[in-house]
Amino acid sequence: MEIPVKILVIAPHPDDELLGCGGTLLRRKSEGAILGWVIMTKISEDTGWSKNSVQERENEIEQVRKGLGVQPEHLFQLGFPTTKLDTFPMGELIAKVSEVFQTFQPEEVFIPHQGDVHSDHRITFEAVSACTKWFRYPSVKRVLAYETLSETEFSLDSSKAFQPNIFVDISSYLEQKLVLLNIYSSELGEFPFPRSETAIRALVQFRGSSSGFESAEGFELLLERNG
């Protein structure tokens, strides 16, 4: 009997996982993979959010978890305050991510792109990168960076531009991805806002035209180990 592949997506904030690789996660799940989901940050009343907003966000996360097919024990909320990852020692962030890697033992890992303009994204990239060394985390066989609309495309550093070299056909999963994204209603806006249905469709169609599919998600392959 074939052992299911274990796939872990790291999201600095809830919605990054869907924007960057929601279609791919849905496809992988349909192919029999076990999905894990790390959310680095959270909103709280202590950081100025209303009780209703905090509860609404938790409800959204739970709906998306179910929609992706992530088991409750495979959702890891690390709880750092949103927009403030750069105020924590890198060692503390790495330790929390490391715990997840040791517990879940992922084979394929999806992470935000290092060139993203949001500091939470860049810090997440650095913390996760430290947990991909083969001699400490031997389960990791493949690491891919995803693009996040409203963050990846606004980088002014051309040396860190997103350059996808892996494309995944999500034509059969695009509508389901959009249904899940609409759960995060407060995060979406009207076009030309980047996180809008029009922009999301345009991006996956563009990536599809680059790779011969109706709709695709693009990734940068950062690491691959074939044993």
C-alpha cells in the first residue's frame, strides 16, 4: 500500500495559503496527500482587535481547514501577533517552526517568497528555511515558494523577483479555491485591488498560458532531494 505524501503549507497570515497555492493543495488532497497547515500569526484583543473580529477570524480558519481537508491535529497556529514577526528573536521563530516539522514530518513544503514586501512574509521565509536542512529534517524532500497577490508582485528589488519554474494545473480546482477564498470576505476587495476575484483569475490564467493549462499556480522550486 502506497504511503500518502505529507504536504505542509506555511502561511504568514490566514488567506496566504489559498492565494499562493490553494488550487494545488486541493489537487494534492484529491490525489491522496495528507495536508498540514501552519499559520504563523494571529489577531487578538490584546493587539487591538475586537472580540467579534477575533471570533470571526477563527470561524473563517475553521471553515477553510475543513474545505481544504486538513485534519484538526494538522493545523498549527503559532500565535505570533500579526505584522510583528520582525520584533521576535529569529531563534524563537525557528524553534516554533521546528516543532511543527518534527511533529508533522513533511515531505513537500510550500513557503512564501523571499522577495515579498510584507515583513511577516520575509521573516517566515527565513525561519522556515532554517528547518529544511536534510541532516536535521530528513523528511523534507521538496521546497517550493509560492506567490501572494498584493505582496509578491510589489517588490522593488529586481534581484528577488518571483520567477516560477514549476507550474501546477489547477483548472479543475479553481472554482473551489475561489469559494474558499470568499470565506475571508474582509480580505478581498473589488478589482483592481490585487486580492480580488478578477485579479486571482487573471493570475492563474496567465500562469496557465505560460505552461499550457487553462489555469495554473506557479512556484519557484528551491530544493529537491530524490533518494
